[in-house]
Amino acid sequence: MSAAAPTQQNCPSCGAAAPVLLRHSKLAVCEFCNSTLFIEDAQVASAGEKSVLTEIPSILVRGRKFITGNWTFEPVGRIRYEYGASEGYWDEWWVQLSTGKMKWISNDEGEYVIQNEFKLKDDPPAFDAFTLGRKVKLFDQMLTVTELNEATCIGLEGQLPEVVAVGDQHRYAHLEGPKGAMFTAEYDDEGCSFYKGAWVDPFEIKPA
């Protein structure tokens, strides 16, 4: 993995060796005391929070290499979100490809989706403009709104490209289009982001 920091640093909370920092990391979780660490200019600072993820069966394991199609990748971080009123949860894995590029892979009850961020040319629609079952035109396609809900962060581990805290919330909409097209719109206090998803057969994810 490509590192941004040439020297070893230590966790400000427990003094243990901090992980070698990835180039795009903005947050890391200490492997020893589970403290959340902010990363700025390749330096670490304590966020004053702890995060512990309950282990559940998963194909992906942080720190191991996997292959799917022509990709070789390594999971380096994970965010777990709970949706609705404790209706369920899913994991967002931040992974590093062998090329050095970074991607998001979500796992919702065994369904794996590779996500790529998409930018809108115009101002995004307001979240309240979405109605379940309604068709909307985005990205020059007619998409159907298939899910509307709210997500709450309930845990994180490893390194991540954004600052996230347990308890952070955002609203989201899932949209589907022709030929399996799938998009997710996420709304929070900072604005909104759109992601295009591609399904991955879990049986095609193999250890490298």
C-alpha cells in the first residue's frame, strides 16, 4: 500500500504505533485502544471517541487481499450504518486496488455493490422531491425511486477517506433504471453525493 507518512507515529490516546497512513486517509481507528484519530498533513490527532465493531460473518476481511474479475484489492477500512428504526444495517468497505486506486464496496445482507461517485452537471434535487415509486430523470436516464430512508453510523474501523463519527446521520434514496442501472443519493448537512453501483456476485470474490 502507498503510504503518505515516511515516519512511524503513535496513537495520542494509548501510545501504540499508529498505522502506516494511506495517501487519501482522513481518519483512522487505533488497532489497540479503538480510539478514532483525525489525520491532517500526515499527522494524527485524537478525536476523543472510541469505536468498536461487532464481528459478523463477512467475505471481506480488512488487511487481506481479494480478487474479483480483473481486480485485486485489499479492504483497508469499514463504516457500518444502521438504517431506519433499527431495521437492519450494511457495511461500507473502503478498498485499495493493486493499481493504488481506492473504491467503495458495500455489503448489505450478503449483496455486494461496487460504488463510483458521480457528479451532477446541475443542482441536485432536494431530498423531499423523491417519492417512493416515482420516476425521475437523472444522468440522462429515467430512474425509479426504490427506497427512501435514514442511515446512522454505528461503528467504524481501519482507515477512511472522510471524517465520520458514531451517531452521524444522513438520508438516502436508492434509484434503479433500465439494464440494471443503480444509483444512490446521499444527503447530509454538507450537501449531497451521488454514487453509481454495480452488483458483484459474492461467489466471484476470492482470496488472492
